[in-house]
Amino acid sequence: MFSGEMIGFDNIKDNLVDLNDFRLKWRFKGTKYNLLPDEHLEQLKPLNEGASNFLWNYIMTIDLHKDTPFRKDFFKSVDKAKISDENESEIKKWFYQRGFPFEKEVYLSWQKTQY
């Protein structure tokens, strides 16, 4: 990507960093946490600082979290699941029932203050 090029949803995928270079990789690879299988780690695609800032600014501009958990009527529906250490199989089933394919890439973005 050329420096100065605007980041948007059409090119956000071009603004990734390697998971090993991601400042917060310890949340996914740290030994004190549940280590993800390599096949799941490969799906994680951390956004670089510029792309994370773009996403943060977009979320703030549209006031996505005005209501809990999301701005009223922004989505057709919002499904929730309670996640705990004891319900891993229940969460896997919840994702499966919603057609969330396990081979999809997962983009990681954090508040810009965390970079």
C-alpha cells in the first residue's frame, strides 16, 4: 500500500500485520491463555494501526454503540451468547447455527489507544 492512500472497506484487507508482529499477540498466543489451534490462529488477521484507526473512526462516526450493544435498528437482528470458561462447546454450536464458517478470516482491531 502506498503511504497516504486512503483506507476504506474496499482495501482494508491490504492493511494487515503478521500475527507474530501484532502488539497484542499475547492475547492469542500467550501460554497463560487458552492457546488456539494453529488452524484458528491462521484465520486471525490483525489490522495495522492505520486500518484500526479507520475502523475506530467509522464506528465512532456512525455512533454504533449508542445503545447497548449496538445502535437501535442498525442491524436487522442481534444474537447474543454468554461466553464463559465452561461453555466452549455451546459457543461453537452457537456459531455453527448461525452459519459462521470456521474457514473465514477474522480481522482483529483494537482501540487506537492500545497501539
